[in-house]
Amino acid sequence: MKNFYKSLLAIFLAAIVLMPYSNANAGNKDRSGEAGAGELLINPWARSAGWGGVNVSNVRGLEGTFNNIAGVAHTKQTDINFTYTSWLQGSGITLMAAGVAFKAGESSAFTLAFQSMSFGDIEITTVDQPEGGLGTFSPTLMAITLGYAKAFSNSIFGGMSIKIISESIKNASAMGVAVDLGIQYVTGEMENIHFGISLRNVGPGMKFSGDGYSLSTAIPGKNNLFTMTQRGAEFELPTQLNIGAAYDFLFDIGRFTAAGNFTSNAFTKDQFTVGGEFSFKELVLLRVGYAYEDGIWDDISEPEKTNANKGLSAGLTVQIPLNKERTKFIGIDYSYIPTSSFSSTNMFAVRIDL
């Protein structure tokens, strides 16, 4: 019990230390839109997105690359995942994510993950030709995550990852680097009590550059054209701090996990998320979550409504065991997120857990 209180104290001290880095103005709605790389706040993994990413304290394997990198330390041997997302269905925006996490020794694990967001073909327009007819371009947002996590004991797990961020259109692009940090603590007689903290998207600002910032012009009285290049403004990354807890209720036929999480956003509203997951012998899993923020119940036309999601999320997983001990699975994940705009967000994933 003494070790439990020491570890719990360490977690709260870590939260206090990390909080300033999440930005002193966290949750300030007046700063919405001032950061860039907003795609880093979209969960690309179907399983954890099915209950709003509330599993910061108990995420396991590859999906920890999003909300808590410490969860990668729980990788059994190899975790492979491919997820396809139809984001705001009807908008033509898709998000694809793939990755692998693998055990390296008795207590360490590494992960490599890739995500790409595509917006389809967009008509090129100019001041002289506002109706287009000049062809199309395809914006692309990408991020590659390299992560390492370690089990420091049977109860304490920590991790760190580096993200390489790329954003581009036809004639301009930006590159950036961000760091994620996370810690998890597991306790209880059945190891069914979970605590977790993660700090995400910490890094230097990004800036666009390229031919899109150049303009050919003529000096009065001269026949030659000169090229003028403007400097793009630097933008910050959407830093985020998460503090979560979860409790597993264990039964003969399965498990029910209740979880809660507080998210402190540097450039958007803070969120409180609650969720639950029911597992029937790890063969069929059902989950639901709800994320609350100021104005989440408002109509999309209201000024306080700054989130396209309605706060609800739900998911289903079906798994086929690959061994008698049911420690290795191949599974299919599906998540549904209702939205105020367009139809909804639908996510499909194929996952192999060895």
C-alpha cells in the first residue's frame, strides 16, 4: 500500500510539472484557430476512438501512439493495425493510419506509425480565373511517429515518441517535429485500477514556404519581371495534456471497464470524457463514450459551437483467437461518431495482436 501512495503521488507531481508546458492559456476559446496541424488532435485508431479516446490510463499496444505512448509498453509481442476513416462523411475527407508495435526485450517496446489525411482533388482558382479551369490540387497532411515505451516495474509504465509532421499543397509545404510523453500506473489485487497522464504535441512552431509565397511583378518603367517572396507566418502546435483513470470490473464471462479523462487543450476548449467498454471473453467488445466541452450541445450555427462532433462515440470489436490461451488475436474494429455537419465519421480497422 505504501508503494501505491508513492506512485500515485509521483503521478500527480508529474501532472503538475507537465501542466505549464500544455500552455498557461489552455482551454481559452478565444485562441481557437490560432494553432496549426489540427490533424494531430484527430484519433486515427478505430478501437480507442470508439469511446472517445477516454482510455488514456489503460490503452494497450500500438494505439497508445495517439493518446498515451506509455501504453505501447504493454505490447505482448507484435501489434499491427490498419485503420481507414471516412471523416465527416460526405466531405470527401479520408484518414488512413497504419503501424506496428513490437516487443524489444522483457520490458521495452518500440513503435512505428504512419497517418495520412487526404482531401481529394480541389479546383485551382486564381484572381484572374476564379471559376477554375486550371486543373486540380490535392492537399496532404502526414505524420510519422517513432516511439519507445518501457515497463519500469509491474505497476509503472512510461514512454516517449517523436512525430515528424508534413503538410503540403501544390506550391507550399511545412515540416515540423513534435514530442509526446506519457506515464501509466496500474494497481489493485487484480491489476484492475489504472491511472495515466500524457503530454502531446510539444515542439517548435511550423511555417509554410514554397513557390506559393512568390509573386512575379514589374517595376514601373522597367520591362523585366522580378520575383518577390513573402515570409509565411509561424504557427504553434496544438499541445494537449490528458489525465485519466479507469477501473475494470471483472466477471466470469468477461470484463466491464469504466473510464474517465480530462483533456487540457492549449488552443481549443477543455474536455471531460467518460466511457465504458464491455468485453465478452475478449471475443466481442462493445464500447461507448461521451466527451463534453462548453457549447457541445449548441446548434452548429451557434457561435459557441466550435466542434463538429456531438460528443458521442460508439464502437464494436470482433476478435478471433489465434491460440488456445487467447493471447493472440486477429480482429476487426468499427467506430461511429455522430457529427453536427455532414453525416458522421466512420472508422474501420483490421488488427493483428500477436
